[in-house]
Amino acid sequence: MALPVLQNIEKSAETNVLWPPVADALGTFIRRRAAGADGYELTWRLIHGWEAVSSVLTGAVTTRLRQLEGGGQAFLKSLGARAIRTNLGRADLH
């Protein structure tokens, strides 16, 4: 079986249109699927893709928070307070 041509994915990775870690994970998954990899390996390749997306989005959010006034500390504190209230089942922390 011939391997698929991934020039759009590779071009996206090179030009940062599609974030390189995501493009790499997607490209590897497509290549391994075309090569007849078993379901177990393909599942792990998809998990790797999900991890790449999570890592890239975490980096993007962190970068955006650093650009906010005060490094995003006020936003993070309010977010943390809401998370604690939700986890403790309380309407108010005071």
C-alpha cells in the first residue's frame, strides 16, 4: 500500500498555519494508518494528537494571560476562586 501524500499537512507545519506538534501527530497517525498499524497503536497515536492539541492550547492561553495587565493574576485568582467554590459545593468562600 502506498503511503499517503501529506504535503498539505507538512506545508502547514512548516509555515505554522497548523501548529507543528499537532501537524506532526496528525501526520504520524495518517502514515501509520496507511501502513496498516493495528487499532491499539492507532489509539495511542490519537491520544498523542490530543496531547499535542492540549499542549499547544495551554501554551497559547499562557501567552495570552501574560499579555494581560498584571500578568493575568486577577483573572487567575478569580478563576481559582470559582473552581474552589465549585469543588467544595459552596456559593461563597467568606
